[in-house]
Amino acid sequence: METEAYRPEDPACHAYKGLTMRNRSIFGPPGIAYVYLSYGTHKLLNVVCEAEGVGSAVLIRALRPVEGEVLMRRRRGRLENLCNGPGRLTQALGVDLSYDGQDLTSGELTIYEGDAPTGEIIATTRIGISRGTDLPWRYLIENEKDVSVPPKTIAERRWPVWR
């Protein structure tokens, strides 16, 4: 799993300049999806994580498939690299813009607690953005192969909270 955090004071966050029709879901209650089109091509999945009215979310950048790989391969048209990047992940999961604003605690697309991954959580700088690149708000499991880009530097090490 690989994630990136975006907070309202962050110039790379879509909420930075305030509420618009395009970003209204990021200001919603925690646990809903904020899905948007990036560079006119990729749909990106974020999970809103602050109180309603606070524009903050976590981008789901990558995950390790544990089931449904046959369907993911069909959607992606390939055997490997199914979910190692935010655009690949949404394509493999079949996430499109219709998921924007949907509750991720129930419904067709849900996020729920599963088995804890093994390994140490590391923080590194975010990638794929032009502002706020110095913030170490990208999190992944050290040596995880299913990430978009391996980290160049490690800003912080954290033992998993589940230990």
C-alpha cells in the first residue's frame, strides 16, 4: 500500500484555494471518496479524512492485490503492474468519476480493515506534483514491490500502529 496526504494548508491540495464544484467532495464527511480526473486521463481515488467542511484527503497511490486479480488483469489488459500507481489502481478496480462523493464504508466500493501488512512504514516526499514536493507525506511499507515509484530518500520510519 502507498498513500499520500493532502491537507488544506498544502498548496498541492485541491482544497487549498477553497470550495468549487470540481472539488466539493474533498470537503465532505470523512470516509467518502474524492475521485477526480488527473491530466485529462487518469481517475484518482482519494479518501476524505477530516471533519466535514475541512478539505483534506489521502490519495490511494498503490495497493497489493489480494483477490480479484483475474478481473483486474482484464480491466488493465496486462498481467503485471496492476495497482502500482494511482491511475493503474483505479483502472484495475474499475473506479470512475461516478464514485466521487460515494461513502466508502458501505456500498459497491468499500475500504475495510484487513490483515496488517508486514514491514516498517516509511515516510518520504510526495511525487507526481509540482507544489509541496518537500513535504514528507507519502507513506509506504519499506521494500514493498507494489508501489508507484520506490522512494529515493526516507524522511521518517514508523513502526506500524497495529504492533
